[in-house]
Amino acid sequence: MVDDNSAATAATSAEFAEGAAPPTAAASEETSPRNRHFLLFQAVPAWFISMLVHMLLILVLALMTITDAKTVQNILTVANVTTPEPEMEQFTLTEVDPGSLEVTEPTELEEMVPPPATMESVEPMQIEQPMAMIAAPAEMASIVSSVAPADQLLQSISAEMSQDLTSRTGDMKQKLMKRYGGTEASEAAVAKALKWLAVHQLPNGAWTFNHAVVCRGIGGCNGVCKPNYARAFNGATALGVLPFLGAGQTHMQGVHKNNVRAALMFLISNGKRVQKEGLLCLDFTESGGSMYAHGLASIALCEAYAMTQDPMLLAPAQQSLNFIAWAQDRGGGWRYSPRTPGDTSVTGWQVMALKSGHLGHLVVPPRTIAGVNLFLDSVAASDGADYHYVVRPSNESTVSGPLSCTPIGLLCRMYLGVDKTHPAIQAGVEKLARRGIDEKDIYYNYYAAQVLRHHGGPEWESYNNELRDWLVESQVQEGHAQGSWHWPESKSHRGPLEGGRLCSTSFATMILEVYYRHMPLYADAAAEDDFPL
């Protein structure tokens, strides 16, 4: 038996089946506007609801990150110095207390070093630990935001090897050797020097200016450093590995690849990881090394990365450049300590590091390069043909500091894009050519050779013939010191007296690699670009 309510319900169902209009809002609570909205919400697909929620979240996050634009002020200013600076203490990295270390006595490092073999029986180092195990942790996807200054990203980090550094190997190396004055004798000298350096590398991959802890007083291998440089391991290791890189040896190829790998592993592990103004940095300053050591270590990492594009070197190399940018003084230069008024010698090494990073497509902030130009202007003399050691009063006519400041300044100008026909470059080159080599100043020769080689012409040919032959003839040819150089009569603060035989050998070797270490800046086919400004 069906009651009245059941009958009404059946009638209503029949009306819907026949297409009748639904009940009005007043007719039923179940069909109120509120419930119609609920039914509509149920009808919408789940993916559409998820998309709306995520869009709202993204909008909120975007609004949270938007800040007011701030005016960036140029703080790179040049201050006039009214009192004379002290004479240049070139390659005097920092003055520190010698401590108890005696250069002629074994240190605790001696226990790590086995008795050395003869030069002929030395085998390449065998390093099993891969670079990836000690590299600074960094994800490739996060490099732009966590390593490099995002607001100054001038170029993307490329997987292409810099064409400039391909000059160090293969047919290009041989062509440049022939064109710019290298000989079989000079290349043989380089090979001997690399063997000496390999023998005097510590088991942990480092080098030390106090090489006596390695050779243990074997006759003929004297000439250790001054005591306060014995623990400048970062600077010594950089000077030890740079000649290998200059000869085309990397941690991936070459008969000395294990030596190079061990050195790079040491530098990456021994650098101090710090954060400066929101950027990750790798700091290689050290007692007895200061910003000299940092610039040298940065060059080594940047060159190794540019030559191999090994991702494990990307973060350490970029972070070392970040520290250089942070450490720059407001006057545009660098000195022993970060953010102190600069000198030409320390500044030169930082510029070389920035150039090496640029060749590897790493980030070089434009404001840093603009600051370098300001500093060079402040120390220039003779209309840019000469350079002081530090900023001097504008009314001082004579050049202060060692003459090696002039080739340093000229080389920096060349790398910053000044043309070889510029009157200042021409006048500077003529002065270097007239002076010739200085057998008591290998530091001067190192920079002068690069300036004259990039300029080319008869000035370079004459200078190179004299310098090349002198280095080949003065290299040690026998005994445990075979393949090395040392000049005990060198001028003070030029490298040999402070950094000893290791420093002398490194500079001499890199000079003999000058033919192919970099592509010529002013050649028609030069691959180097000017710094971004």
C-alpha cells in the first residue's frame, strides 16, 4: 500500500523524466543556492581545483619576493694619498712571526715524506681518490643563485672549452712555439722542470716553499724559503701546479695528471669556505701568503676548470672569484689583506685570476673590472707608460717602486682591452725592450715577457732570444736539483729569496711556456675576449 507522500514523490520523478522544470528555490531546502554551489564544486574536476590552489600559492610567493628597487651607488673612488707609501715589498706576502720552524731542520711534515728517489726513477703519483669526493658540494642547477652574483650574470656557464687554452696542447702548441720563438731546448727545459716539481710535491698533494722537508738535505738542492713563508701552503701549491697547467697537463690528461689532481684536491680541501654578502666564497688567504696566495690559487682552479670543464671544479673556481670581488678595495685594487688600499703587484695576480675565470665562462662582475681601471689610473705615470707601486700624489713626477710594476700595469691594461697601438702601450713596450732582461729580478722578467710576447714584433724577438737562452743555460743539469733554478743573488722581494728554489723554478718554467700558455691578444685569430665592462 502506497501512502500520499510516496505517491507525490513518484509523480515528481515522472515529471523529471518527462523533462519538466525542477522545483523552485522556495519549493525545497535541498535545492537552495548554497547547495547548488556545493554541487557545482563537486562537478569541477580535481585537477582544476589543484591548479587554482597552486596558482594562488605561486602568486603569494611572488608578491613576497618583490622588494623596492634600490639605487646602486658606485663606491669605487680614488683617494689622494698625501703621505708617501713605503717602498714596494713585492712578493713579501705578509710579515709574520717565523715561529719555531727552522728552514734547515725537518718539520713534522718530514715524517710524511719517504726518502726521495733519483730523478730518472721517479714514477707519476698514483692518486685513487676521485675529484668528486672532495669537491665543494654544489648542484649544477643551483650555481646561479648560490654561487654567482645573480644581478651580474653576464654570460651563462658554458660547456664549451675556452678556445684560448687549447693553445697549450696539440698542433696549436707546436705552431705557437715555432711562431713566437720557442725551441726544442726550451721545451726540454720545461720537461725537466716538471720532473723536479713532481719529485718535490708532498704526499698530500701540496707543495712547500721549504722543499728541504722533501729532499732532506740532499746535496745541490738548497735554496729554501725564508722561515715566515714555510707554511704558505696554498701559495706554494698554486705555484707548484701552474707550470703543469701551462704545459697542457691537467688532472684528466698528461703524464703528470696525478700530480695535478692531487694539487687541485689539496687546494679545494684547504680553502676556507665563507659567506660574504650573501655569496659563497672560497678563501685561500693564509699566514705568509695573504691575497698573493689567494690570487695564485684562484688562477690554478680557474685554469684547470677552463681547460677541462670538470663540473667538480666549477663551484670552487667561481667561489674563489667571488672572494676576489668581495676583497677589492673601494679604490679598485687589492693588497695583502682584503679591502685595504691596493698595490700594483697584488692587484696584478687578482686580475690574472679574473681573466682566467673569464676564459672559463665564469662570472666576473663588471663593477670589479671597472674598479681595476680606476686603480690603474690612480697608479699610472708617464701618461700610462709607467706604473707606481701604490697611489702617489699627483704632483710626483718620478715612478716609485720597483720597475716590475710597469709590466704588471701594462699587462693588466692589455687584458682590459687597450689596443697595442695606444701611445701608452707603445711607449711602455719600448721601455721594456730597451731595458732587456734582469738576471736578478725573475719577477720582472715574468711580466715583461708576457707584455712583449703579446705585443710581438722585433721588441719581443730580441727580448725572447736573450731571456730564453739565459734560462736554458742557467737551469741545473745534474744531481737532485736537476731541472730547477735558483738565484741566491736575486734582489730582495722578487721571489727567489723569499720563496726559494720552488718559486724560482715556477717562474722560470712559466716564462718558457709563454709561447703557448695563452693565445696572443693582438693576433688576427686571437680567441680571448676583453673583460666585460
